[in-house]
Amino acid sequence: MRFNYTAISLALVATLTACGGSGSDDTSTPTTPTTPTTGFSFVATEMITNLTDDVIVAGYADLAAKGDALLLATQTLLTSTVQADLVAAQNAWKSARQPWEQGESHIFGPVDSLSIDPHLDSWPLNTTDLQTQLANSNGFDADTIKGWNDDVQGFHTMEYLLFGDGVNSNTKLIADLNTKEREYLIALAEVFRDYTTQLDDAWQVSHNPQDTNAKPYAELLKTPGDATNTIYSSQLAVIEELINGMIGIVDEVGNGKIADPFGESLTTADTSKVESQYSWNSLTDFSNNIIGVRNVYQGEFTGGADKQGLIDFVTAADATLATRVASEIDDAILKIQAISGSTSIPFRQAILDADGRARTQVAVDALTKLQTTLQSDVLPLLSDWNS
């Protein structure tokens, strides 16, 4: 799902970069440069470099590594009768889900241009076609699956095979995983591994698989305005991309992933629209989406470093606002996690429960508040930045 926002107008951007020049008359009186009396100053190079290398690239490298681990875990299932092997594969799926969902806060560049997002994360799953493939296929291989529709591959096809239908439980016995399901699962994991490797390479090796001379996308993000950079004309364009990425996922979680199945009332709630419903991983997904926003804002993928993030840009303009944004992000994460209540019910059950729906509405309100702040208070700072 994509949410597009109107870019800062070219005329507005031009006002940020305007500067005075000396005249050609040698008799003119030299003037002393003065500090702008409006707007704020911030040197963005370090922040952009850190967000590129230590948040975005680090996240995709982690996803690729977890794609490798998921493939190995599914290959173990081919002849296994041990329940622990199925649990290990389920956990490997959940582990890979984490960097992917956090990465949706910056879902631009190769993940979009190479169509990797729909290949990996199309929803809803087409269970009818999935069952047809299981019934009619004599075998499964990665290259064949890559030619199939996106709604019978990726995360959620693997999820369905690993966890079952999710209606009454998110557990599955390994005895219930038949041979064709195991073969399909392994081939799906190989496709997944290939796409996550391609995404990692696009950021670190070449952003265009058809052109080996194309720069890594990371370099494009870190060198805006370079003569050969056809994507980003300025640091302002990079920061705008990052802020809009945050806005986009906050909007999607609150007004899509949660709101669509939540419905307008208990009678209109629709569990079939719940993403990651088979594994009961929905609330973890949603919170990871907003943790991804926090990663970009704080500049910390692992949470262990003290490096520059967008909070430093906002602080340069308005320290009070910077603190408020950080608080609203944390609050939204906590409110999403609280939907499960004291009994830890999954999201698909919470939207069918009066108290669960009340907690869900609280989370939606927190997300709406955060989205409004990012749109109305943070994004306009670009017009005040003396870049």
C-alpha cells in the first residue's frame, strides 16, 4: 500500500537556497555576510550518512541475513517429524518479519522500483489459488514461483503454510504439514532469500540490476546534488523523502492496517482484512512499523548508538517540538502493544471484543495525533531551513 504526499514546491525550495552575490562594479562597497534573521541552520551531512548506513542499509542487511536463516530453517522441514523444527521455522519467519516491518518507514528506492515490496508482502493472500497450486503442481522451484502472482508467494504464503489458518490458534503440528506444503515452503523461502539479497545489493552494490555501473542507492542518498545524481537534487529532497516515509507508514498503520479490519462498529469488523492473522503477529507488525519510525527519528536501528537522526534536525528548529515528537512516537508504540490487553489476545480477536475495540481506538487516536504532528509541524520545517 502506498501513500503519496505533495512535495515541497520548487518555488519554496528555491527560497531556501537563494543567496546574494557580489556585483561586477569594482567601486562597490564590500558587504559583510550576515546570519539569516529567519529560519534555522542545520548541517545535515552527518545525519543523512548515519540514517543511510546505520538505519536503512543496516536494516536491509539484517533482512537478507534473516532470509538466509529462514531458508535453512524451512529446508530442515523437508523430512523432519520433530515439532521443534517447525517451531524454529516459525520463529525464523517472525525474525525476518521484524526488519521488514521496521523498514516500511523508509519504503522508497529499490524496494519500490524493483517491485520487491509486492513480491514479499502482498496482502491479502489468495488462499484459493494457493490450494490450486498445491493440488496441481508436481513440484516447486524458485524460478517458477517468481513468475506466479504475488498473492501466492512471499511472507503471507509462507505464514499460512507454517502456522495454519489462524482462526482458533496460531499453532500447527508438524504432522499436519504434508510433503507438497513442505516443498512449496522451501521454494518460497528460496525466492524470499533471492529478493532480500537483491534488495541488500541494490543499496550496497548497484541500485539497477541491469546496469552494473549504476551506483549503490546508499551513495545516491548520501550525495544529493552531485552532477551524476538523478534522484536527489539536494539534501532537502532527501530529508523530505525521509519525513514523508515516516508519515506514510503512520498513516498506513492507523488508517489502513488497523482501521480496515476494525470497521466502524463491532458488526462491521472484518477479520479477513487482518494482516499477519495466521501467525497472530499483527500487533508485533504494527508496533514494528512505528519502531521503524523511531529508528529514523532517533537515528538508531539497534537502539545502542548515539548518532544523528531526524530528531537533531527538528531540535535545531524547535527543541520543544523535537521532544514532543519523540514522546508521541513512543506513546503510539505503547498504545498499539496495549491492544492485546491483560490476556494477550491477538488483534483479530481484539477487534471483536468491546474492551479490545476501546483499546484499539486509543491506539488509532495516538497514531492520528502523531501523523498530524509530522504533517503539520515537522514537514513544514523544510521551508524554514537555511540549507
